[in-house]
Amino acid sequence: MFLVFFFVFLYFFITGHGVKVTVTADNTTIPAGGSVTLTCDVKHSADLKYEWVRETSSAVKSTEAVGSDKVIRMSKGGKYQCRGWRTDITSLIAQSDPVIIQETVSNRIDVKLQHSWSQIFTGETITLRCEIQGGEGKVWKYEWTAPNTNSPPTSSEYRISRVSVSHSGDYRCRGSSDYLLTGWSDAFTLTVSSSKPRATLTAHSSVIPAGGSVTLSCSVEGSAGWKFDWFRCDSEFSGARKIRPGTSEHTISISEGGIYYCRGGRGDPVYSTEDSAPVTIQKQGEGEILF
């Protein structure tokens, strides 16, 4: 019986079975310009030499040797693993589970609204974009912090359909690529208005001179990015017809009398304002009063 235990002990001693190798890190994120300390701990074994390897790319699984001490200090991100070698038989007896260390890079990162609209209204569809300067050529995964969401996207675009007042607040993002990690962006503060805007129609004259025309202007106060639909009725009892669809021009020239109003629209899908108040335009020289 003693011989059985002896040979079992000898087998485990030589092969390293039962040896446990663990790696601890004082931090799993390297601050910009800083470093982290990794410690290799081997239980139930002596007379070991250490070998540290670092995976430099998850895509091609390339690794490199980075140290031979029990404690190392590293300033590069990667997947680190410690291996224990018996010095007397120069064989690998155990290796640790990998530990992932991310390196903070100094790339500037910004959150921007797809359209430079100064005011956002309830019901619109908007897109926020996370932009990493100097990050070309890398495949980034994105992380967002945002109000009123439980599942932010992992892409560079954050699309919100039919925004509401509850979406108002600060939006931040950061990116990671392999073992690189950016810092958080500055906050982009989104403010959503609860009221629906109304288009305003103005005319430089309410009478079209004989052989002439009148200029109408449509606007939406306090915001930009609108295209305008224009409508005309022959009378207050007749239906309106669209005379100019979706033009980015906020003015039109007309030579027919009638009742005119306009409406603003922007975005995809199109978000529309309330119709403007109607404006009555008469044509000089007409033999009858239109309205």
C-alpha cells in the first residue's frame, strides 16, 4: 500500500497534476500612460520558472513572451497567461486561466447628433453617433450610457424612434477594439420638447398685382432642417391640393389667388409640424371677390 501511494505521489510530482496556477491583477484596465501589476501564484509546487505570454490580437491569436518573473508590470493591453515550468525536467506542468487587460488609449471620442438641429420634438426619430478620432482601421465595439434605456446598442449609432421627454438627458459613449479601450466621451445633452411645432406662413403682400406675383415664406421658429410642403385651396369650402412638395426652399412665388398654408417636415421617417395658419391671397383685377 505504501508503494502505491509513493508512485501516485511521484506521478503527480513529475507531471504537475494538481498544481494550480492563478494570475491576479491590481487592475484590469491600464490608465492612459500607466501600467498594471500582474502576479503569478503557483500552489503546491516548488523549483519553478515562470513564463508570461500575451495575446496581442484576438483576430489572429498571435502571442508573444513578455516576462519570466513571478511579478511583472505591463503597459500594453492583451490576454495574459502565466505558465509554470519545472526547472529540473524543463517541462510545462501547469498554466493559468487567461486574464484580459485593456489598455486605455487617448483617442478623442465625441457624441454627435446626426443632424445639427438645435431643438428636438416629441415624436421625432433621431440618431446619435459615437465618433472616435484616429481610430480608423480598427473594428470597434461601442458602449453607451443613456437615460431611459435597458439595452443600449453596441454600434456607433444610437437610433431613437419617436423620442419622448423621458429621453432627455446625458448620452456618453466609449469604444473597445481587441484590448484597447477609449475613455468616456463628454456628455451630449439631449433636450426633447413636449410641444409640437407649428409652421408660420407670411406673405409680403395679400394682393397679387396684375401680371405679377407674391412671395410666400414658411418657417419653423427656433429649429432647422425643415423641408416644406405648400398647399392651396380655391376657397374655404374646397379641398386643398399640394402645389409644392418637400422643398428645402422656404419661399415660393405665386401668381394665383387662393387660400395658402404650409407645413414643415424633416427626418426619416418624416416628422411633420402642425399646419400654418392659412393666408388669403387675392389677385388684382379679378372680376369677383374670391372669399
